[in-house]
Amino acid sequence: MAEKPGITKLLLWITVVLFFLWFLIFSLAPAKILTALALPETQGLFLRMFGIFPLGWAVLFFFALKDVLKNLAIVNSGIITAALLIIAFLIYNFAVGCTKSWFLWLSIVVLFVLNLLLFIFKPKPIAAQ
């Protein structure tokens, strides 16, 4: 069992807040704000629909906060999904080379650091008896 499950809960709360903010930015922000953040496809439906993804993870992590030990599958799947998202973004950026958005790079760095901390501080699973 984890010695400090409070750290995991704190990291999950930070993740919930960040994902909710990303949802607000991607889905509801006016095009002028998206342009100021140098996000590609500011008028596109793809970017607006992408905002639903962080909202879904914010809700999942919010439910995982009830009992982190019993909901480790949610935390593990969030870590795996974030790793795949980071890898996909890097492959796309180096293959196409057209993404010059500082906000996307900042988001990827924050996501990497946050998920690395979640991976390090997540509680150990309870052994089946």
C-alpha cells in the first residue's frame, strides 16, 4: 500500500483542474483566444471536439478520487493514454513539422511531468488474498 496516498490525490486534483481548463480553452474559447495561443485549426471542428477528451479524463479522475486504491485502473489508463498522446504529437510534429504552437508544447510538457509524477507516486495495488 502507498505510504502517502495524499500525494496521489493531490496530483489527481491538479489533473482534474488542468483537464477542465483545457476543455474550456479547446471547446469554448473564442477563435481570437485560440489564435493568440497559436493553436492550429482555430476555426476547425476537430480542435473543438478535441476539448471533449480532457473533459472525459477530468470526470474519470474525479471518480477515481473517491478511492484511489480501488480505481488504480483509471489512473493507469490515464497514464498510458497520456504517454500515447505525447508520442503521437511528437511523431506528427517531426513528420509534418508545421506545429509551431507554444501552447501545445507547454501542454505536452505539463502532461508529461504530471503523468510522470502520477506514475511515481501512484499507490501499489492491493494484493489479492
